[in-house]
Amino acid sequence: MKNSLAVFENYKIRRIYDENTEKWYFSIIDIIQVLVDQSNYQTARKYWNKLKERLNKEGSQTVTGCHQLKLEAADGKKYLTDVADAETLLRLIQSVPSPKAEPIKLWLAKVGYERMQDIADPARSVDRAREFWQKHGRSDKWIQQRMMGQETRNKLTDYWKDHDIKKEEEYAILTNFIHEEWADVSIKQHKKIKGLKTQNLRDHMSEAELIFTALAELSTRQIAETDNATGFEENKKASKIGGSIAKKARLELEQKTGKKVVTGENYLPPSTIKKIKPNTLNKKKKK
């Protein structure tokens, strides 16, 4: 995980990037400090505790979207701190009467969380994504494949949501399980091969990588639907089978063409980032 500070007006907001979920998580108390315009951390902490208690009594699901991760405090030490992603923060912000509510929503959007606006108008995300990829030189063919792959992904996560996959870490584990099965490398390893850090892996995939990712996720969903897979363990089995179907197709293609599907190619601007060759990741170090 990667720690970082973001600044809103005179307030420093701690955040941490989770590579598994590919999301930034923000300190809730730091956001509360902004909303209630309170420089005293302990006062903001008490406000959050009371708000959390009230939301729980009201039966709100917002608090269940909060997590605890270690963030650095003023004394330089790291402590478990309540954090939330942008979508959860949006719901929390609506629970706090504050003139700062709208400005901080806009600020969150500027630091990379336009997804909050997409909740009200999903078409915005599609149009914005297309414009973003076009500006960064993606071909129409690549964009079409990327968007088709996203549709396949959405259908799979919708299935999981309706079949007792509730925790975000379970989504991340299942996604990585499928990926590692078809590609023979984990998502984290695949990102290293491409020299990526916080970037979205799928935004830097080749056409072939996108197609095999979609095939693995499509196969997983259809197998899960056939077996009515419910819960983590049953969906894990479906994920293994779905990923293996795409793996067989990948190996056959590689044998015919002599070219590897998983590559270090990316769409990063020229830099000194060192890429890792795929076949070096799983080799054991010589003693």
C-alpha cells in the first residue's frame, strides 16, 4: 500500500492506495475536520464517533463501507485509522450539514474520483472514458475492446453481488484468482511487468490481454450461473475453471504464433521505469 497526503484548502488529508482494490482510501476524520471546519483532531474524532453511532442506530449501511488501515499520525507513528473510498465518503458527506460539502465533493472529483458523479449519471463515465483514451492515443479498436471488456467485468461483479460476495477484499481476491489462472501471473506481477505503479492495469493492456481477460471473466460468470455458485468458496471454484479455459486458449495461441500474450507493453509516457520480463517473476532465486 502507498501512503500519501492530499491538501484541501489548509487541511492535510491522509490517504492510502490499495493495489489489490486499485482504490484510494481517505482518512474519515480528516474529511470530518474539513466539513465541520475544526482544526482540533480530537474534536473531529468525537464528532465522527457520534455520527457513526447515529448512522448505526438508523440502520445505515454507510458505516459498513468503512475500513481501518494504518496511517501516519502527527507523532510520526502509524495507527489504525477509519478510512473510506470515495463512494462511501460521498454518502458520509451527505450526512453532515456543512457549507463545505459541495466544495469537498468537487475536490474529491479533481483528485480522481469522478465516479461519485457517475452514480447519478452513468453515461458520463462512458463518455469521459472514451475521451480520455482518445486523448491518450488509443485506437478506436482498442477503445471498443476496452469497453466491451468492462461490460463483461460489470456483469461478473453484478453476479457476485447477487450471490453473497459482499466484501471488497473478496472481489479483489476472486479477480486476482481469475487473472493468475489465465495469465500465470498475479495482477500485481502483471503491473510490475509493465512498469506500472498506481495505474489501472486494464488501461495498459494490449488488445490480446484485454480479450483474454474478458474471456476468463465471461467463462467464470457463465460457469457460476450454470452451477448457481453462491458464496466465496463456490465462486472461487468457478473462477479457477473460467480462468483455466482462457489459459488453454492463450497457450494454444502462443504455440501457434510464438508470441507471448502477457507483455511489458504499456501506454506510459517515455520514462526510466524498469519493466520486468514475464518469465523472471516465478523463477526461484539460486542459492
